[in-house]
Amino acid sequence: MSILLYVGGSKDGEKGLVPYGFSRSMAMTEEGPEFYAERVLSLERVGKVRVMALESLQDTWVAERLADHYAHG
């Protein structure tokens, strides 16, 4: 199991357990299902980070949001 940070959607900022080998997950919300995909992004001062990000989000937005989480976490 890996502990990954969720970025975007209703799980934004939450940490969750993801089994090794899994690269996608789904969360049911009142608005419907949210699909998350594993991404590896490089952040300044942090290095490479694995996250579960909402599939519909662009990498640039995910990187900005992730940097915010690290700055305030």
C-alpha cells in the first residue's frame, strides 16, 4: 500500500491508501462519480511526488494545487 495525496474534487487535500499497482480510483459523491488517476509530478524544493489527481485536471493546475498543499501542510 502507498499513501498518496488526493488533488482536486471532493477528496482534495486528503491522504489515502492506494494498493501497489493501482493507478486509478473512484469516489462517489452527491454530484456523481469522481475518477482519480495516479500522476508523478516534479515540484521545486520537494522533488518528484506521486499523487492521485482528478482525471479531468491539467498537470499545471495539479502542480499548483499540490504546491499549495505542501506550503500549508
